[in-house]
Amino acid sequence: MNISSRPSFSTTLALLQSAGLPTVDLTTEHCEHFFFSGSAHDPSGIVGLELYGDVALLRSLVVMPGRRGAGEGSVLLRHAEEHARVKGVRTLYLLTTTAEQFFARHGYSHAPRESAPEAIRATREFSGICPASSAFMKRELQ
């Protein structure tokens, strides 16, 4: 499976919106650390990162319904994790309302929201977009 970087902003928004994931805070600059599978004009999966020094927020992992269950999400996740490592990230955080089991299978564990580093707390996703009932999870990369 081929993973490419920097999906177009319009295709990123369309795929995320079709999956019901938040897009209100996304800008074209976010696409610098987003990756996609499939073609550039019709991606089948997307994952994104917000990098903040040695911590990062994993966001927007989605695979189109017809492509789920074949490992595409796992490949995208591993790619994002490796990119984060190369960029010096030691701990990856995420918020999810639907994919706790998926992330737990990939080594993520629940963390108290109050343990979030300030850089993660300051993100719009953490501070207001994702509901307080979202699972807050983390994984050490080093």
C-alpha cells in the first residue's frame, strides 16, 4: 500500500467530513503533517498529526467504509507514528469517541485528561471540539 504526504486541503476536508470527523479548526498548514492512502484525487484513508516539540496530537485517522478491515488504518497509523518519531516526538496523544479498541490494539492506553501536556491542552480539538466524554489516550514512541 502506498502512503503519500500532504493531501490536498479540499480532499482532506471532504473525506473527514464524510466520516463525521471535526474539520472546523483545520487549515491548509495542517496538511503538512497529514498522510493519505489511495489516489491524490480520491484518497481511501487519511491520518494527521499536530506536532508540538516532543509531543503530538494524532488526529483524523479515517478509512473509507468499503476499505475498512483490511489493515489500511493500521498502515496509516504506523506511518504517522514513524513520521512523529523522525520529528522528535516522544509521546503521541489522541482523542476518540469511536475507536478506543482500535487504538488499544496498537499500544495506546487511556490517560487522565488532566495529565495532558499544555501544548495538547491548548489545541482546539482538546479544548473544545471533541466532547469531554472522548477517550483521551497516549502512546510512548521511544
